[in-house]
Amino acid sequence: MGKNDNSGRRRVTFVLRADSGSEVYLGGTFNDWDYLKKPLKESADKGVFTAVCMLPTGTHEYKFHINGIWCVDPENPNFCQNNFGSLNSIIEVV
């Protein structure tokens, strides 16, 4: 499967509201928790950050990395406990 082969993947948009000017990243099972690979961009509507990912179908765990602090998605009620004693948000891609 080539790098640009998106078969079996779905476009997922992650949205987060945070203080304008924040550094916001996305880490999860889909990028080996390497949040630096996926920065969120602040929109013209200040304080709204977005990132689009092409994710394979299935269940994925993720968190936002906001100004150096890992945070669950406040808009997503689905989460699970992780191995560090905190929570990860869960998304199901169908």
C-alpha cells in the first residue's frame, strides 16, 4: 500500500476550542502518539482549532496536546482508561 493510497480510510475532522494562540496538536493510536506529526490549525474564528486526518476504519484512541498538556476531547463523551491511569478519547471510524 503506497503512502497516498487512502483505500479503507475515512476523512475525520478533529475540532477543539482553546485559547487563541495556543499550540495544539493531536496524538493517538493512528500516529503512534507522535503528536508533533499533527498540529491543529487555528481558524479565522479565533480559538477554534482543526485538523483533518485520513484514518483507517476501526476504533482509535486519541488526545489533544495543548500548550504542553495532554487533554481528552471535551466534546467527545467516549473515552477509556489508559496505561498511565488517565483517560483517552475514543473515536470509531466506519
